[in-house]
Amino acid sequence: MEKGFTVFPLDMDGLVDVAVVGCGYWGPNLIRNLVESKTCRKIICCDNNNEQLSKVSKRYPNLFYTTDFEEILADGSINAVLIATPVATHFGLAKKALQAGKHTFVEKPFTTSVEEGVELMELANSLGLTLMVGHTFEYSPPVLKIKELISAQELGTVYYISSTRVNLGLHQRDVSVIWDLAPHDLSMLLFWLEETPTRVFAMGKAFVQKGIPDVGFISLEFPGGVIAHVQVSWLSPSKLRRTTIVGSGKMLMYDDTEHIEKVKIFDKGVDFKEPQSFGEFQLSYRSGDIVSPKLDSYEPLRAEVDHFLACVLTGESPRTDAKSGLRVVSVLEAVERSIRNGSSVECVAHDVIA
Ligand SMILES: NC(=O)c1ccc[n+]([C@@H]2O[C@H](COP(=O)([O-])OP(=O)(O)OC[C@H]3O[C@@H](n4cnc5c(N)ncnc54)[C@H](O)[C@@H]3O)[C@@H](O)[C@H]2O)c1
């Protein structure tokens, strides 16, 4: 497993009692990984929709089930709560979980506003509890490899990053495609560049459901000079998960739909030669080897869940902590303002996330 973050500490035999709230599309993936992690003694699954619970209970008959979130709060044996419900409910559920003394994991996007996120972060800090956000891609082998390559200057100076995350559906009823899909790309960009953009502008349109944009084009500028573009859509003929990173030395393509060779590094570029005489203008294009680095092979969600449990057991701060969740939400808020104001250039609120 990739180094750089703590997974289950080998020198501890501690076990955690956990609850997963929200057993719709994503919650069962958390449950599967918690079951497989063998770090949990007791797992309670909670959903206010009985049908969802009965589907999960058929698959995992030995877990505990409830439709009542208050039961979890009142259960003193539960150390940690993982929230995989729609984003509008994240703040209310996480606040109650923290107030009940539970370490808390919240799926992406962290909250619907920076204000809510700050309140949760301050609450967790004041109570000494772990608060982690589900930025799953930051635990994924190709994303970690890219981070390593950028940090080692393997691509030279990064010029720009362009990302496409499109497919047909699944249309959400409560959030736009920007709040649904863009958190993945934004968390990766912020992780790779170790910066939050200063300015963004965006265009988004609702074609299928009135008032809920299903296509979004987001442009970002980072303090170090990198520019980036993120395209998200639920309205596209085929599934694309592709990121291109262009640097002064090399270029990289990351295709998450590939089974092997997800990352390819192209020794391609263009060099500008200083003119020796007036009127001389020379560019030389390079085209060398294409290399696909070896990647570790494990499920990112498993690494993420193990890291959360390890943080609960050790008190270590999660890599994707509340601040990292807040950075993404602050960009999403700026993107939304831009769309509302006819693609205005918006600043990202840096004061709350410094
Ligand atoms: N990390 C990832 O890669 C990833 C992938 C998909 C979804 N997600 C995130 O997971 C969360 C859930 O998404 P989903 O697609 O599973 O949604 P979903 O609508 O399929 O499931 C949500 C479930 O939560 C339940 N629920 C709602 N309010 C509740 C409450 N107060 N108490 C108990 N149960 C409640 C609903 O009945 C439903 O079963 C979202 O935040 C989403 O962005 C993350």
C-alpha cells in the first residue's frame, strides 16, 4: 500500500464500533469496506428508508439495523459515525453525531456551505474528535502517483490541467452536477497543487431537470500560475474520466476508466530557443518515450476507510480533514456564484481555510 498516510496501525489491536448513516447507492460501499477491514467489532446501518435497509441486511445479515438515527446517538458503544446521505443532510447529522461524542466521517461534498463546514470543524476541534471528509480520490493509487510525480518536478513546471468527468446520468434530484461530480476533480487539483484557486468562473446549464444544472464548465486560476479546467456532465454519450496535465518538461494523461496503464507520461513538449539574431524565431517540438508507471493495486475506498479508523484509534489528523473539505466547498460556492452571475469571475474565500 502507498506510503504517506496511516492505515490500520499494526501495533494496535483496537477495535471500533461504527454506524453508517445512509444506505442508498454509496453507503453499502462503505459498509463492505468496514466489514472487510476487520477493525470493526460492531457495525450499525441506519437509513430512514426501510427498503434500503432490507436490501443491505440481505447481503450482511450479521450487522445491526435501524431506521432511527437517534438510536445511534444514544448508543454509548458507538465510537464513530460515517455519513453517506444527501449533502443537504450532512451538516445536521454530523453536528448531532459530534455533539454525541462520535468521531465523524462525512461523504463529499462536506457541506452545502463554508459556514456550515466551519461550524462542524470548530465543534470537532473543541471536542477533540476526528472529523474526516470522503475525498476518495486522494487515496487512489494513480492520484497518489501523480502527486509524487508533480512534487518531484517530473513534469517540470505545471502549466495547466484539464479534467473531464462525464457520462449519461445518474441525474440527482437534490444537487447539480457541479456539487455531485466536481468535488472529485477539485479535491484532486487542490491535493496535487497544494493550493486553493484564487479565481474561478463557470458556466452551467440545466437541460433535463428545471433548475438543476446537468452540465458544467469550470475554469480556475491558482496562485502559482497554473490554470485548470473541469468539465462535468450527466449528459454525455460515453463515460470519460480523463485528466491531462501539461508541464514545461513532460505531459501526463490519467484515464480512470482504464484497467491498466491509467497514468501515461509523455516525454513531449516544445522548447523556445532564445533568438540569436533579429528576426530569428525558433521553436523545437520534442516527442520522446511514453511511459506508464507501475501503480499499487488496492481499492481507494478501502484505504480511505482504514485511514479513518486509524485516525479514530490513534488521534492522528486525517489527510482529508475538515479543512480539506472546506477548501472544496469554498470553490464550489464560488463556482455557483459565477454561474448565477452570468459567468462572472469570482474570488474563492481564502480567509476561512487558511
Ligand atoms: N466518495 C465517492 O466517490 C462518492 C460516490 C457516490 C456518492 N458519494 C456521496 O455519498 C452521499 C450519498 O450519495 P448516494 O448517491 O448514496 O445517495 P442516495 O440518495 O442513493 O442514498 C442516500 C441514502 O440516505 C438515506 N437518508 C437520507 N436522509 C437520511 C437521514 N436523515 N437518516 C438516515 N438516512 C437518510 C436515504 O434514504 C438514502 O437511502 C452523497 O454525499 C454523495 O455525494 C460519494
